[in-house]
Amino acid sequence: MEEKIEQLFEIHEKSEEWFSAHQKELERKYESKFIAIKNREVLAAEEEIEKLLELIERKGEDINRVFITFIPPKGVAAIL
């Protein structure tokens, strides 16, 4: 179990690094959308999270192995 958790952290860390390296490009292309990233590419993008999750499942992907984030509209800042 512990090994699987470590693998998931590693998968998400790599996807987050890829997202950060391509953030400007992704912001232009996917403004106001939720995006799913896997293996250094955008797997899917949707305006509604529910639709994105359904699309990921229809593609046969394990949601736990997909990095999901939201690209806010231009001019909107997210506070974490």
C-alpha cells in the first residue's frame, strides 16, 4: 500500500512539474477549463469538473493517476 501511495505522489509530482513548465501555453489554450494531465500531455479538458471526470473514466483511465487542475479566466487570481 505504501509503495502505491509513493507511486501516485511521483506521478502527480511529474505532472505538476510538466504543467508548470507549460503553464503559459496551457493558460492560452484551456482558459476557464479543468484539464487532466497524464504522461506529459493533456488527456482531456472540460468546463465542468463532472464532465471531465466522466470523460476520463470513459477513456478507461484511473482518476488517481491523472493530475487535474483548473485554468482560471484571464485576469482572475486563485488564492491557495
